[in-house]
Amino acid sequence: MRTVRRVLVAVLLVALGYGVAIAQGIVVRPALVVGQDAVSSDATRDVTVTVEDIGGRVLHVHASGTPRLTVVFCPGGYVRPQAYEWLGRALAVNGFETFIPEMPLDLAVLGKDRADAVIATLPADRKVVLAGHSLGGVMAADYASRHADRVGGLLLMAAYPADGVRVSASWPALSLAAEHDGLASFAEVDAGMSALPEGSVLYTVSGAVHSFFGRYGPQAGDGVPTVSRSDAEAQILDAVRTYLSKLG
């Protein structure tokens, strides 16, 4: 009997320790690091990246001069803002500035109005495009559906509006789908187009997977890519630059 009790206690302690480790990994998030694997070319190396306090910590990526427009980017679930710094740097070369807010516990659903503080600091005539990857894209669509008058565009990456959410606006959105995405299938992203403004465009990133939109490594449940990350990023940038250039 004592042996059984000892075994049960040992199992309980192991389970408790495992649970604490899992919880700590969720609650205690990694540091916000600037310049972590984000430089893609000599041009992007010269871009300015700072961590600012705008209703919470925000990664601000910009070049010199007045921006053509501003992108407010919502990170994917449990993904740190710096994973999308590469995109902000590349866009800055073309005159687009990007703000990437840090979300509570890295979950955009807990900070769905984080864009408010950023937009409040911008000139009244500045065009703002809401953007997001995965869960961040879902919340970007949610924000745009409630504040279409505050934004001038919507960019979704491997994401689609949640059930019951419809974005009605005078501007079109751009939705990017990864061909081999194992987490947000093409069928799901395509179905979400019916909830976006008239004239919105769906672009498929050939050979790409869900995790290729951000630099945070492989993701459980994702598909298998048939192109390199650099190839996928080049496709993403081409589509995004074209879309933003038409807006501003």
C-alpha cells in the first residue's frame, strides 16, 4: 500500500511540475528583441527599428522622411512582434512605416483594440492599413469591421474574418493564402473572402506554409513547403507592396 502511495505521489509531482512548466512558458513570454534575424538586404539594414511605449510596447519600423502610409500589424498567436520585423524593414524601403504592437500573452484576442493607441498618435490625414497574420489577422479584420472609418485598408495573412464578422468599406482588402498551409487552409481563407469588401483580392503564395509569413521557425500542424523561405517572402513582399502602393 505504501509503495502504491509513493508511486501516486511521484506521478502527481511530475504532473504538477510539467503543468507549471507549461504555464510558465505561456505566461512568461520571451524578450522583445530588435534586429533578430530581420535583415534581408543592405537596403533593409539601414532602416530604423525602435521599441516604443504607445499604450504598451510597440515595434516601430520606419525609414527617414514622411511615410506614404502606416501599417499596424497584429502578430499571430504566441508569436513575438520581432518575427515580422523583416516585413516592416522591407516595406520601409518603399516608404511604408510599420507598427507591430506587443499583445497581452502574445494573443491578439486579448488586445483587439491595441491599434487605437497607435492610430491616435498619427496625423489625421495619415492613411492606416490594419494587417495581421493568423489569429492576428482575425483580430485585424474584427477591428476593421468596427472602425472602417479609421482605416484605409486591410491585409490578411493566412487568416479570415471570424464567424459573424463582416468588413464593409469603400476600400478593398488583400488576403494572402499559403499553398501548403496546414493551419489555415486555402478553402477556409477563400470562404472568408465573402466577408471582405467588394473588390478584395485573394493571392496564393505558391509553395509556402503558415509559418513563412513570420520568422519564428516551424509550427506544429503546418504543411510541408515546396519553396524556400526566401522565395516565399519575395512573393509576399511583391503582393503586399503592390497592394499598399495602390492605396497610398
